[in-house]
Amino acid sequence: MSTIVHVVGARPNYMKIAPVWRALTRYEVDQQLVHTGQHYDPNLKDVFFGELPLPAPDVELHIGSGSHGAQTAKALAALEETFVRLAPDLVVVPGDINSTLAAALAAVKLEIPVCHVEAGLRSYDRTMPEEHNRRVTDHLSSLLLTTCADGNENLAREGIVDGVRLVGNTMIDTLEEARGPAEQLGAWAPLGLERGAYVLVTLHRPALVDNPALLRRTIEALAGLSAYRPVVFPIHPRTQARIDDLDLSLPSSLRMLPSLSYTSFLSLELGAAAVLTDSGGVQEETTALGVPCFTLRENTERPVTITEGTNTLIGLEPERIADIPRLLEMADTSRRPPLWDGRAGDRAAVAIAELYGLSLRVPVRAHAPGERG
Ligand code: UD1
């Protein structure tokens, strides 16, 4: 039987890989899940395995934090050893984090083919570590599963045409599955908020949070926005550490929370009047939910969320945050990109099965009385 190894390392990876994993269980293949340990906080890691249709990792590598070079190198060395031991026929990597790049590089050097889930995204911003990670991973991959047509176009511009399959957005499969429970949870109520009457914020990118003056002005602008609508801000540990250094006094209408579980965050997202973020995945989720999103970045690798979704780039200047009440009046929340339909994991599994000759498992059926086995 063939073996497929999936490599994850940080929070957004789990939502992207879970639907592919699940769809592949219908095929004759042994799947193994490897976690590099890039994220190690229980709030960024363990909590997700309890709530997503993903088993606990078979292998944990505990690489931890570090500079980009050190973190990628540790993951590369540990993954090489793991791949030698597990001898997979295919390595599947989602997204654009340091663990993604390390896994793709370790695999190809061992002549193991790589499938990249969420291929073809480009911000064309070479100051973003993720841009290098996704670009190199695409060039190392044999099967490139894209979320939208502009992903295919970006790849074609770089000469990558073979092995590219537009399957849609697997992260939206996970969202569709969790939407009912997230609605039911109503995570706004215990915070004393009304549905549709608060703004949700997430910030973690180094370009913003590692610049103390910019972070201070951004937080002050959020405090100003909270006079318009209460602002809820679940905080990534990286951002929390930087805010702790700033010694700010904040109004109670700006609610800081620890990082949340997937269902709790999704619940706050779908109940929000608007979301402010610098995350990639949140731009996509808000588009799927029809919630207006304002992205605190100068560019996005996900332009489809602007052209066919609810996203508006407002840039890094904190003064723009004060425009949000006015921008919200004009928000168009009716669009959704094609193939963001909750079936992308199935299409990903079909693409993998076709390329690697996997056959469907024969369903095991109880014998009817008198039927010969
Ligand atoms: C990483 C990804 C980013 C993704 C994000 C999701 C890269 C280059 N970046 O960014 O693309 O959007 O995950 O969250 O791979 N830390 C903790 N606990 C943890 C993990 C990190 O406290 O469990 C803190 C540490 O101070 C660490 C810092 O966060 O140094 C950065 O963590 P790292 O995983 O390197 O990058 P993220 O900012 O999380």
C-alpha cells in the first residue's frame, strides 16, 4: 500500500489539510501526520486537533521557535530523518509557513514527490517570509493544487504548467463543516456583545507587530474605533509579547482575549459587523462568510478576496482605521469565488489518487442473513 505523509506546523495548516486527509481515507493508502512543532502553544496547536476532523499527529518533531534560518534548518533536518524512516510515496504540504518549505525541500532531496495544497498564491512582496516559502515550495512540487484561477495564472507566468490542478479552497471545506456548531455557540453572547454589533481584530505579522511605534499607533486607532463599535481582539502569543512591552492603557470597549479555538474564533467571525486583520486565512474565511474584511497590509496574495469577495486592503497606516465606519456602508458581501464550495478536499483527493494510481477502498458491508460471504 502507498504511504502519504502530511506535514503541518502552525495553526492555519490544520484547516487546510483536514479535508484532504479525510477525503483520502476513502482510498487504499496509509496516511501519516507529522507536526514539526513550529507552533507549540496548546492554544495554537492542541486545541485544534480536538475539534477538526484530523487525528493527533503520528510524529511530533518539537522544533519550536527561532530565527527563520534556524527554524527552517531544524525542520529540514528533522523531516529528512522522518521521511527516511517512513519512506512515503508522496509528501503533502499546505500553505506557506517555514515548515512547508522545509518539508518540500527535505522530500525532493530524497526523490519523494511533493503535493502543495494552496499553490500559486503570490503577494509579489519579497519582504514577506511566506512569499519565499510559497514560491520555492511551488517550484519543488509535482502536484500543485490551487484555490483560484489566478493561482494557475501566477504559476504559468513562472513556467509551471504541468501538475497544476484547480481544486478550490480546502480551508472553506473546514469552515462549512464548522459553521453550524459556530452559529450555535454564539461566542459573542458570553462577552456581553450582540451579533452584528462588534468588530473583530487579529494581528500577528512581523511587519506590523514587530514595529513598536506602528503597533502603538495601531492599538490606539483600535481604541478609537471601539467608540463606534466594541472591538474584540484575540491575541496571537507573538503579538501579546509585543503589546506587553508597550505599557498602554486601553478602554474597556477594546477587549483583548487569548488566542481562541477554531470554532470560537469562527463564531466571533460570523457574528461580526466587520473584521480587521493582517492574516491570510481570515481574508478568505470572511469572504466565504459574507462578512466585510479590512486588511491591514499593503498587498495580498489573495486578490480574489477583493475582486470576488468582501475584502478591502486599507494598508498599514493606522489612520485608515478611522475610515472603517464609512467604508462599511459601501461593503459588498454577496460574492464568493468559484469552487469555494466545501468540496475542495474531495477534488484534491481525486487529483492525488489519479496522479499516484490510488484505488478506492472497497466498502466493507455487513452480510445479509443467508447471503454467502
Ligand atoms: C507563522 C507563519 C505565518 C502564519 C502564522 C499563523 C512563518 C514564516 N510564519 O507565523 O505564515 O500566518 O504562523 O499563526 O512560518 N510563538 C509562541 N508560541 C507558539 C508559536 C510561536 O509564543 O506556539 C511566538 C514566539 O515568540 C515566536 C513567534 O511567536 O518566536 C513567531 O512564531 P513563528 O511560528 O515563527 O511565526 P508566526 O508569527 O506564528
